[in-house]
Amino acid sequence: MPEGADDDEWGEPTPDVVLHTGTERLPDPEDVVLASGHDITPKRLEQARHLLDEEGAAGVEKLLP
């Protein structure tokens, strides 16, 4: 956290049990679209479903920097 930042500005930290590393489950199509940096649209959701069907979770890694 930056020096002088007010703790209330950021809110409460996310509990560890809520965080996912990606290995526990296949990402949702919405996750894939958001990882690509685009807005969620029906066309992009369909593309994401296709990517997950073809490549599984490894397909998401192609979208990440």
C-alpha cells in the first residue's frame, strides 16, 4: 500500500478463502473476456466459450501479459 494511503480508502482485504489461483476450476467465459481487457458482449462470451472448449484453462494464459 502506498505511504500515507488511508486504510479505509481500500476497504477490507479479500479473505484468502475467496481468492482463486485458477487451478481449482475452469475459468468462466466472463473471466476470459475480462482477462482479455474487453467489455463483456454476447459475441465475446461465445468466443470465450469456444476458447475454453478448445484449449481449456491454458487458453486464458494466451490472453494474459
